[in-house]
Amino acid sequence: MGNAINILLIEDDTDDIELLEEALKSNRVAYQLTSIKEGDRVMAHLLADKQIPDIIVLDFNLPKLHGREILSQIKSSEKYGAVPVVVLTTSASKEDISFAKDMGANHYITKPTSISDFNRAVATIVETAAS
């Protein structure tokens, strides 16, 4: 998978992980996916991993450490601050959206409820990773 997109998915819901993988496959996206389910494990993973992801897909509602804090840590990191981040979360609160944009998230997507919406989310992830 030479041109595969290296995706770091920070998501605690197994169903949402599977939905994203299905959408990637059905859109014929070449990808390598690493998922982390607990917020407090993200920075340790990033610091230990030699390969910088092409894109980080981040849920805000996570156990042990909220996605807002993770986004702050990623964007203030010298090594990972330039990695594109797509927030993919159930929260549609104006505060979360403003926070994500202020912290430098590339996109904020409320979790899709239909297959076509999930396909659009995948298109955004692929386009953002390629830019």
C-alpha cells in the first residue's frame, strides 16, 4: 500500500470505527488505520510512533481525556502541530466548533447519520490528508 493514507483515528465507539472503515473501503481508499480508544493514551502513542500520520481523525467525547485537551496537545506539539486534524464527533455545540477552529482543526464534522453523509465525511478526510 505505497500511496495509502496513514490515518490515526481517536475514537472510543467500536461501531463508529467500523463504519469509518466500511466507508473507506466502499470508496476504494487505500489506507492504513490505527485507532486509539482512550484519550489519555494518544500523546504516548504519538511520541512512541516513528511514523507521523497523514491525518488525525478525532472524536471529542472520549474516556479519560476529552478531545479538546487532545487537540490542544496535538496542535501545540512541535512534531505533530502541522498534521491535519478532522474532528468527527456527535457534538454540534457552538462552543466545541469554535474551540476546534480556534485550535487549528482543519474540519469539524458532526457524526453522520446516513451512508451518504459518511461518504462525504470520508471524502473530506481524504482531501484533507492529500493537501
